[in-house]
Amino acid sequence: MGDKGFPALRLILCFVSFIETLHLVDGDLSYSFSEEMKPESVIGNIAKDLGLDLRTLSARKARVDSEGTRKRYCDINLSTGDLITSERIDRESLCGKKPSCVSKVDLVLENPLELHRVSLHVQDVNDNAPKFKKNLIEMEISESADKGNRFSIEQARDADIGQNAVQRYSLEKNEYFILAVDNKAELVLENTLDREKQKEMNLLLTALDGGSPQRSGTVVIHVTVLDANDNAPVFSQTLRMTDRSAASFSKTFLSN
């Protein structure tokens, strides 16, 4: 085999040596905290949870490594053993609408090399208000529409999840419409429209979330009432005819 096998053998021995010095600890550490906490806010005391004194933590150069991202959302305070936030965390940017938002990091200790997997559960706070796509919704409805007719409305969106997302809608009281919300929001015609009385109207729709404090968003629904052929022609003046004028009118009409 000669010297050709030695490089491969050395590589294997180095790898075995690395595995022997690397200590992967079973059992994750898990912390839960709210998004949007200020930098250097305390998440938990990792030294206490691992049973390490502060001197050991410092001597073994404890540090936090993030997994799969350049951003490091947390750090360790070697003076106190606290796991702290290194920047504000926006749950919506990190996890979108996922019901569970977990970021994985490793606590690294040296001499010997030891890794502790840490799960960070980021909890949603009500930092977003419901929002409609437009500030104004335009609708055209015929005055011949029947009572009980329904007209769909584009719903509001909320970047938050759960109770912090949109929970209900409220329609400003008016003479013609009420609001129905089942799987979608709809205007329900409660009283017959009459263009001759009212050609258009503005309705205020409010979307509310279930957070504390509660947040809301509004949109104006502008309804234009379309004309229907529901009125017969009417002369603006009454025509009076004498017997002589009537006979003349009849003679003229027949001659044509």
C-alpha cells in the first residue's frame, strides 16, 4: 500500500478524535418569549438550566451559534448566564402565518467541545391591525334588488395569528343594509332601495381583532343605486280641451 494509504488513515483518525471530543447533549433546552422584545431582554438563565457556574461558562468560552441563518437572534451574557435577545424579533417576518414559530440555536462550549440545542419559541403579540386592501369599496346595486339579496365584500387581512387576527366585523347602522358574516362578509339588503329618494350612500365597515389592546381597520363602502324602469311617464302639465279643439285635434290626427 506504501505511503498512499497514510493520508486517508490520518483523516479517519482525526475524524474519530473529533467525535471523541465532541459531546452532543441529549434533550433540548426550550424557551418561550414574545416577539418585539427590546435587545438585551432576558429570555432565560441558561447557566442555571444547564447546571453550570459562571466561571465555567466563561472559561469554556460559551457562545450561541444560529442554525441556517446569518441572523443571530439571541446571545449569552457571560456575567449573568442569561440568554438574551440580540435584536428585536418580528414573528411575522420570521414565520409568517405559521401557527408555531420556532428558531433553533446551539449553545457551544469549548474544552471539551460540547453542543446544547436550544429551541426558541417566539410568541405572537398584537402588533398588527386589520387592514383592507383598499380604503374605498365601490358597489353598484339596482334599486330593483329584492330584500334579502346578498353582496360579497372583500375581507380585511391581519398579519397576526390566532386571537390577534381578525375576529369580527361591524357595519355602521344604516337604513338599508345589515352585515352577515359566515364564511365571508356580505351586505344583506334589509329595505328596498329607491333611486328617486337616494342615489348613493356611504357605509362604514370596521374589522376588529381579538387582541389586547384591540386593534381595528376601517373601509368605506360607496353604494351607487342603479335606476330601474319602475315609473310610468308623467306629463308635467295638464292639457285641457274644449269640444271644438277636440274635434279639430281629431280631424287633424285622422287626416294625417
